Amino acid sequence: MTAVFPDLWPALPEIFLALSGVALLMLGVFRGDGFTRPVSYLAIVCMLLAAVLAMGYGSGRVVTFNGMFVMDAFGVFMKVLVLVSAAFAVILSLGFNEREQMARFEFPVLMIFATLGMLMMISANDFISLYVGLETQSLALYVIAAFRRDSAKSSEAGLKYFVLGSLSSGMLLYGASLVYGFAGTTSFDKVAALFAGGAHVSPGLVIGLVFVMAGLAFKISAAPFHMWTPDVYEGAPTPVTAFFAAAPKVAAIALLTRVVIEPFGHLAAQWHQVLVAAAVLSMVIGSFVAIMQTNIKRLMAYSSIGHVGYALVGLTTGTQDGVRGVLIYMALYIAMNIGAFAVILSMKAKGQMLEEIKDFAGLSKTNPMLAATMAIFMFSMAGIPPMAGFFGKLYVFLAAVAAQEYTLAVIGVLTSVVGAFYYLRIIKIMYFDEPAVVVDKVDDDGMTGVLVVTSLFTLLFFVAPAPILNGAAAAAAALFAG
């Protein structure tokens, strides 16, 4: 029997990123920690080049590596989002890591390997490749969560993430083993063909599917599997928190979307209620618990739980329009989230980081530009037009109404009103309270660049929305065509 050499072209971004990570690791080892900034710059370039390679793939659906890896327009769209948000996260880490004496070359290398795992997750076409991608991502994330070794909070964040992440991986593996036991295959394509042919759906397989979804719900921090999020967000170094809030979330949403639409698309009746419960709990918990927070990073953690709930509203429909809404939502969510964390990272007084909400008091008087950019992101997250966040919610809720998910849409709108309270409270504190501290000027060029790009995108998205809308439409169509 002759070995068939796999078609490597669809996996070019992953191969390039893997080789880049190894090369940068060797470069760092031989040049030492003093070479951290050049390694970081090279990591950003490698991520952006991988995004260009992904965009150069074109259209059509190609399955390679013995059916374990799939590349299509859906994969291209989500990979570009992950790679761009990861590059932004590395830019945010440059000045912070140097100020906090944690600038080591391993940091950008770990970011590259975490991103590699995310790309593999997005293109997974088999439960085995799904798990390999998930663990490649998770192992790197456990380390960077605890990267500030001399901080008890950071070590605690890393340990909590590791313990609960291991639990979720165990649930996912158990679910995958049940699916294999009852379906006789781990391949997404074969599972889809099985149920398209009208195969009997056994209770054991449904239980396996629920366990798989529970494991993935942990990765996107959807309630009731959100318990790790506030502690890890607060304890991890802030650039790591920004990374957690963007890239891994997009990759896990992409993976969950592919799993429920492709192999289990014919079992919508079985997974629909699980997603509805997760969406409602996430929106309610994310909105109401955030009101009580005093730490801005914990508030952003509950905010992210709420946003995942809104994204899941689109996925519960199981329709092409619903998936399109999810993709648009995630693209816009990344911009406003990375921007908000850039503002949080810029909040320093005499070189010390400010992380309490009360520290934003009077920011409009001490640093009007920083206050204006934060106001843009808060208005957008609250879903107030014409900010980008409004359009994200609009497309998700329109898809829910079209699919007759009226209850979900109403709950989404009501929780958005509750959520608007704590976003607008920050704006009120910045513009109407007296300054508590004088915030330092933003002296980091990379940070200024991120603030400018993300705030302009969030503010002016409505001027030229076509690239995102068309890209999301093509990606959703590719998923259903497959």
C-alpha cells in the first residue's frame, strides 16, 4: 500500500505559522531576552503574513490530511479575524511587558503557538483534529495566563484556567468518545452523511453531543461554564486578558459553529435547546452581574459573557442568516474589545496601572482623547447606533426574528438595555465626575496606533460595511454548502 502525500496548500497558513514559531524560538534562545522586542515584531509580521496566505486561498471547499482538515471560505474569514486580533494583542503587550519586567522572548512565541492551535480548530473536520487544535491552543494559553511569575494573582489565574480547562477538555473527550461509539466514526463528513441518510439517533449519541457542546461552551465562556472567566481576566496580565477576550473566543465560536452545522446539522432539534439555554443564561448573567463589578477587567469579563450570549442567539437559529449574523458580530466584537483593552492598558498614573472603575473619574479633563476613544467603545458595546456594535446586534436579532425565535430576540433586547447601564455609567464617570488621579499621557506608539485603528473602525463601520458583510455572507454560505 503506497502512502498518499496530503495536499499541503490548504494548510499553508498553519505550516507557515508552525515554522515561524520554531524559528523565532531558536532566535530567542540564541540571542537571549534582550532580543524580545525584535522577536515580538517578527511574530506580528508572521501573523499578518499568515492572514495574507489565508486570504490568498480563494474559494471552494478542500478536505485534506485524510479528511481531518478542511479549508473553505468560512475558515478563511475566521482565520483572518483570529490572526489580526492576535497581532493586535502582541502589539498591546510590547510596552506593558517591558514596564512590568516580564519582557521575555517566550511570550510572543507562545502567542504564535496558541494562534496555530486556533487555526487548526477552525479547520478541524474530525474530532481528533479538533482535540489536537484545542490542546495546542490551551497549553500555550495556560502558560501565558501565569506569565507574570512573581504575581500571586497571575499564578492563580493560570492555575484556575488550567484546572477548569482540563475539566472541560475531559468533558469534550468523553463526548467525542460517545459520538464515536454510537456513530462509528470521528469524521465530521461521515457523521453528517450518516444522519442525512436518516440513521437512528440514539440517546447515547445525543448525550455525547451535549458533552462536546459543554466542553466548547467553556472555551467561549458561555454560562453556565463561565466561572473561570472573571478570575482569569482579572489575574492574567492585561495584554493576555485582551488576547483571551478576542482570538480564542473567535476560534471557539468558529469551532462550535462548524460542529453544530456540519456533522450535526440534521440534529438541530437535539442541540437547539442546549444553545438556547446557554444563550439566555449568558445574556442574563453577563448583563446583571456586571453591574456589581468595581474592577474594569472583571466588568469586561462579564461583558464578554454577555456578548457570547448575543452571538449564540444567531447560532441557535441554525440558519445561514443566523451564522452570518454570528460572523459579523464576532468581527465587530474583536475591534471594540481590543480597543477597550488598549484604553485600559493606557490607564497609568505615575507608571502604575489603574484597574478600578473609579480611576476613570474625570478622564475627559485629564486626557480627553483617551476618554473619547473609551466612550466610542462603550457606546458600541451598549449597541447604540451608529456604532459598529449596534449593527452586530441588529443582524443577530434579525436572524432570530426571521427564524421565529421571538423569545430569544426579546430577551436579547432587554438584556442589552440592562447592559447599557454599566457601559454608560463608565461614560458618566469619565465626563461628569471629578478627577481622582491624573492619568499619564499615552507614550507608546504601538498603543496609539491600535487605539486609532480600532476607534475609527468602530465609529465609521457604517460608512463602508460591505467587506465585512460580504465576507461573512460568503463564509456562512460555504459552511452550508459543505
